[in-house]
Amino acid sequence: MSRVKDIFRLLATQVKGEDYKMQRLFEFTDFLEKEGIAPTFHKIETAGTEPEVIINGKKVLMFSSNNYLGLALHPKVIAKAKEALEKHGLGPGGSRFLCGNIDILDELDKETAELVGTEDAVTLPTGYMANVAVFKAIMDPIIGIFPYRKGEGVIFSDEFNHGSIVDGCRLSYAEKVIFRHNDLSDLEKKLKRSSLRRHKMIVTEGVFSPWGEFAPLPEILELAKKYNAVFMVDDAHGVGAVGKTGGGAVEHFGLRGQVDIVMGSFDKALGGMGGFLASGKKLAEHLRVAARPNILSSAVSGVLAGGLIEAIKICRSEEGIKLRSQLSANADYLRKNFNTLGFKIVGNGEVPVTPVFIGEESKSIRLADRLLEYGIYSPSFRWPAVPKGESRIRITPMATHKKEHLDALLRAFGKVKEEFKL
Ligand SMILES: Cc1ncc(COP(=O)(O)O)c(C=O)c1O
């Protein structure tokens, strides 16, 4: 909206007596409505992490939960969470800097570090928080008192990195340079241009879930070493779901202990909630004080920590290995059959997420609504999370899905294929 138009509107709304301030705000939701892309927040009346859930009083199959291994309601996880709930109560009562540094969190930090193969880890209430914290902590560690001089810090970020990385970069004082998705030569070209900059950082996701693929971590690591950049991997969708012992994309590529910072989320394969920044000991000590949410916001609650410690133990055990192999078998079965049905599956088939390409936003929204009528829940995954016109139905299989669930999903897709002439 141009400035002149704004002034005219302000005058008009003053005459009409409307609340201009609010009207300006509501342009966002009006825009979403007009474009037909406003999100629907479906109310799930049972645990949303199970293969079968109730929505609007009707049983439907859940295909968009990130509870990849089915640990959210695992009896041993629930038992440990209950135990911790009895001991620690509902919340920690403050940040770790104040009263929230309950002993169980040290154990969670330690288990997390072991899971992803680092010396130490800092755990936080969400993965979003971890990403919002980390860039400022690395690029402007003195918390704004002595920010690096403008031009010293530069973050190289994959164009498809998650919104929480985008937000975190904005909060740092660093310049952000976007490189083309998984494009090593573009990254190197940009690193070369900035080779004299003192403070560099490269960030990529380990598993790009909407694209169903890994980032080329070994090659990016080489570039990080060559250009002396801090290397961070956001492995929210990889941790627990891939790698022999659930160590994520870093383990998958045999890079345990070689990446400077592994960021992850507990709300996906580990079935809980929370996030972490795992690294070497010295860097973790730095992050404990420089990551602002660790000082300024509540710690992870004891009840969550209790459940998560058990979830991590299961994830690394023989049982975890079996669950990952079931997850991978379910994903393979879906990909094979989607291909037979003639759907375009995004990605190279190496990661469990199975994004089915649809295209135009409003079409994928209508299609997801229709799937729901057929008893399948998987909302349209669309712009701005992916580029415009590239919406998809991101199917997230879980180890707990049975063959009958997968077949019901495929049958429903067979029906919408005809109806929507896909
Ligand atoms: C790649 C990536 N990073 C970070 C996050 C944020 O994690 P959390 O849900 O724990 O806040 C997500 C969540 O979807 C994600 O997909």
C-alpha cells in the first residue's frame, strides 16, 4: 500500500469512525481469506500423535504428525514423565538462571548430547527458541552491548531453511546471505566473496522435510572448514528418525562430532516438546549464557524432561532401531504405491517424509478438505512454507501406522486423483 493511499484511507476511516489501526492489521487475515489460503485450525479431540484420531466426532487417520517413532504415548515414556511430574510439578518456576535449573535437566542435556554425538547440549522449551537464540549468541554474543561492527558477521543460509532460522538470523546483527537450495557451487561462490569477513556461519537443515531430502552435509562441512565458518545443522526432522542410533542426518553421513552446532527439536521423532543446541563443551558453556532464552525464559519442565530422557533411551536402543526400520518400511511402501498411482513425490526417497506434489495453493487446500471427508488428515503444506504454486500434501508416516492405515491413505488418494484430474 502506497503512502498516499494510506493517507487517503486514514482520512476516510476517520470520517467513517472506524478503527484504522486495527483495519491495517486485519489486512493480513483479509489477504489470506481473499487468496483462499487462510489456515484452518482443526480441533483434534484425541491425542494428535496417534495413527487414528477423532476430528469433528469422526475417526480419521493421522498423516501429518511428526511423532515418527510413536514415542509420544509409549508406556515407558509416560511412566517416566509421570514420575517426574510427581517430583517436579507442572513447571520449572523460572529460567535455568533463576530457579529452573532442576537436576533432571542436566541429565536431559547429557542424553541429548550422546544422542547426536557432541560433548554437550543446551536444552530449551522449543526448537523455535533454539533457532531464535543461536544466531545472536554466535554473531553478537555480548548481547548488544558491544555488537560486532557492522560488516563483520555474515550468515550463509539455505534458501529453504525453516522460518525459525529466518527469524533467528534477523535477531542477530549479522548480514544474511542466501544460497540456492543444496547448491554447493552457489554457496562456495558466496563464501569466496566474503572470504575476508571475520565472522562467518553456515546454516542448513539436515533433513528438509517439505522436500523429502537430506542436505549434502559432508560437502558443506568441507566448505565450512575451507572458509573458516561456524557450521550449524538444524536437524529437527532428522534427529531420532534417521541414523543408525537415531543421531539424525549427522550420524547418517558419518559426521558425529564434526559439526559445530547440531540444533534439534524434541517434538518430532522424540514425541515430546522442546529444542536443543548441541556442540562441544566450550561452545555449550558459551551458549548457556549467550542464548537469551536460556536466561530470560522458563526452562524445560521436569515432566517433559523425564519423558524425553526415556524417549531418547528408547530411540538409541534396539527397540528404537526396530522402530526406525518400520518407519522406513512404511515410507518405502507409500512412495512405491504413490508412484504406481502416478503421483509426483518430492525428494529422493531417503528420508521418511513423503511430500506429494500438488501445485496451486487453493487446489491443495480443497484436496486436503476432500481427503478429510475420506477419513485422512493431512493439511495442505503451502506458501509461505514452500514457494508459491508448489504446495504439497506432506505425508508423515509413523512407525505405528499399520498396513491397513497406509492402504486407506492410498485408496483416498486414488479417489482424489480422479476427482481433481491430477
Ligand atoms: C526445520 C525446523 N526447525 C525448527 C523447527 C521448530 O521446532 P519446534 O517445533 O520444536 O519449535 C521446526 C518445526 O517444525 C522445523 O521443522
